Amino acid sequence: MKFLLLLSVLTACDASPQDLSGKMFTFPLQSNTARVQMTTTKQEFDAVTICHRSFTDLKRDHILFSLSTPSNANGFLIFWDEANKELEPHIKDKKTEFAGQDYKLNTWHSICTTWDSTTGLVQLWFDGKPSIRKYVSSGAGIRGSTIILIGQEQDSHGGGFDSKQSFVGMMSDIHMWDYVLSPCEIQKYTDELNFTSGNVLNWSALEFQIIERVRLENKQMTCV
């Protein structure tokens, strides 16, 4: 048992970054286990930008991105609240809400979320359209050993998963920066043009581990 545990740890540590250009993660069923864990060595964030594209038909609450630290289970979380029809960024266990987004089912959406610890302001860019800027948390940044997941929402550091909050669908083009991306760069990301890749998570050089039933596939595109 100890040998198998050591082998699994070594395998995770030896994983080399992969270029996932033109790929997507498919989460084909509701569960409290299926997830992708993404690796970064950075442990301090005074500002954050997260961008991703997702496609789902869920008509319930679900997670889009979950970063946890030992002191803040919801260090940086992006969550869809179905009852109130709003996207909810959580930073250091505090949240704000953005309603009025055209979050259509069975459609690829590009979502970018920014936060700066100096001002405490968070902003959402949904399919290239900016939200208002709202205050959520200022002062100290996000600190501590980070666990970054898609597919499951962390109610504790690396655990506490609930199948009724899991993501079912496809996700692609995940990037994370340790600064607030400019509006022009966000627009380039939305339009899939030549943008500055994430310096924390880079879809073109991503180190990750798939746990349980998640598939890495070619991204499906609509023919015209």
C-alpha cells in the first residue's frame, strides 16, 4: 500500500506540461469525484484573472472554477447560482453576484473574472461584455498552498465535494494570470486571437491530473 501511494505521488509530481490547444475536458456525468486538478508552484496572489470557455445543459447550481487554500476553502471560486440566475465569484470566502448574464444552455461561453486585492474590486467579462465592478475583498492577497480544480467545488481544502454542485459538460482554454488582464487582452481571448497566455495556468503548457471519469478530447466545433 505504501509503495502504491508513493508511486501515485511520484507520478503526479513527474507530470510534464501538455499543449492542450484544440482540446477540451469532457465531464460526462454528475458525480462527487470526477475532476481535473491543475498544478502551479505559485502560492501568493495579490491579483487574479481567470478565463475559460464552458458548455453545459445544467439547470442547477454548478461550479466553474475552484481554487482553495488551507485558510480559505473558497480562495477563488466561480459558481453559477441557478435559483437566482447569477454568476458568483467568491474571493477568500466572500462573494458577490452578477445577474443579467445571457447564460444559454448548450452554448460555448467565454468567461473571464478579475480581482485586485488593492482595490478589492472584482469584474466579470461574459462573452466579451464587461459587468460593473463590485467590491468583494481587499487588503491581503490569497496565500497558502493552492489546490485548483475544475469539475468539483471545494468545501474544504481539496475535498468536501457535492455531486449536486458538480460540473457536467465541456470546458476548454483555461488560463490564469497573477494580475488583472487589460480589457484589450480579454477581448483577444474572447475572440480567440493572439493573446498573452496565462502565467499561472497556461492551456498551451498545462500540468494537470485527471481524477475519475473525465475525458480529454478534441474540441468540438460547429461546421458552417
